[in-house]
Amino acid sequence: MLSSLKTLKRGPPGASLLHWLSALLCLVSAAANLYLYLRAAPMPGSLLALQLAALLGIGWQLRQAARSIAMRPQELAHRLLEVQESERQRLSRELHDDIGQLLTAAKLQADWLQRRMPADLQEHCATLRSTLDDTLANVRDVSAILNPRQLASLGLEASLRAHLLRTLENTDVHWSLECRQRLGGIPEDMAIAAFRITQEAVTNILRHARARNLSVRIERTPEGLALSISDDGQGFTPAAAPGEEGQRGMAGMSERVNLLNGRLSVNSQPGQGTHIDVLFPWPPRARERANTSKPHDL
């Protein structure tokens, strides 16, 4: 993760060349001034032009540095989300490939032992096998949450439906997913953002809201991809700066929406449920593609 963030510090080659050129001009100018001072000679026009060029180079670098500092928070947030998604994919692979294989091997060993255990130990072996089955299922669920592999193959609607089925299967929450059009032509970063925001909203409902009903609606509009999430839970008071108020889930939603130049609206009051509206505007290159109707595109 640290190596990924270090790329933010690298500047373009042209800026580095100008930096060294300005430093060289300043050094030459200082040496020339010292020479003229020691000789008590007048300053020629060429030296004045050299000093002016050095000042212009330094001024340009200061302006670029100020602009870079102004852009850094958004770039940093974008890079952090990229690193976060990369880490989620890595953890998902490790869970699925390494830990999943170890648990599968343990299940086979438990089956082998169960066939050879005396009758009075069969119940313990059955309990052990059941525990391994539940653990393997939980590992697969966590792996799917960290990296929804079906997002690229099945599309956004099917991925959302599979996540809602898996996450809310053993709860009392009644949910619905409404999708009015085929979601073809949606850019990958937009699909991931919509999936993660829905995922975070469902997590908040299970942890805090105690809702009985959940409604998710997603549709393609001329302005962009519209996502609406409503529940009848306990509600809360949205903070103007959710990150500073400890509302990390809402802060994450806001960051994802801002990075795609979208709009986020959260309407909630204690005891009156929560309604979240998100609009992701179409990028120029995806606008034409988004008006098509391909069943399995992102």
C-alpha cells in the first residue's frame, strides 16, 4: 500500500528538468554577482536577463506546486479507493484460494476420520464436519463481499441481487430490487461505486437501523445512473461532515460519489427511516454507449 501511495510524489519529467534548470540559473547568477562584486564592475544586461529567467522559473514552479497542493486531496482520495479495491481483491483471492483450500482439505480429513471412528465418537465428528461446512461457507461469503467476481460477468443488477440474497437470507428484512432498464454500457468504476454504496447501506441497516423493509431502485436516466435506497429503520441525523462525526460509512459513500462528479442526497430523521439518492453522471465517452441495451455489460 505504501509503494502504491508513493506514486503520488512523482512529478512529470519536464517539471523535474525545469527544477534543475532553475537551480542552475540561480547558481550561475549568484556566482556572476559575486564575481562582479569583487571586481567592482557594473552589471551587464545579460546577467540581468539571466536573473529574470531564474525568477520566472521559480515563479512557475511555485504556481505549479500550489496547483498540485490544491488538487492533492481529491487525487489522494481517488488513489486510496484504488488501493482499497486492490487490497480487497487480494484478500478475496487469499481467502478463496488459500484458506478455502485448507478448509476443504480439513473437511476431507474429517470425512476420513468419521468413517473410521467408533460409534460413540460419530456425533463429535459430525459436529466437527458441520463446523467446517459453516466456516467454509462464511469464508466464501466474505470473499464474495470483498471482491464481487460476478460484477464483470453478470452485470450490476445480477450482482446486487446476489448480494442482497446472500446478505439478507437469514434476517427479517423484506427487500426488493427494482431495475427498470437493462444496465448495459455502464463504466466499470461507476458499477463498482453503485455496488459498494448499496453494500454499505445494507451493512448500516443490519448494524444500526433495525429496518424491516428495504427498497433498492436503480435506473439509467439521460443524466446518468440513478440509485435509490430506502428503509424504514430507526434513521439518524446526517452530518454535514460525516467523516469528522464518525459516520465512516456515509463518508465512504460521499467520497465515491464525489470522485465520479456525482450527487448524493441523504434524507433521514430519527425514527423515520432513511432515503439515499445517488446520481452518477455519464462520462462523455460512455454517454453513447450507455444508451444501448446489452444484457451483461457493466
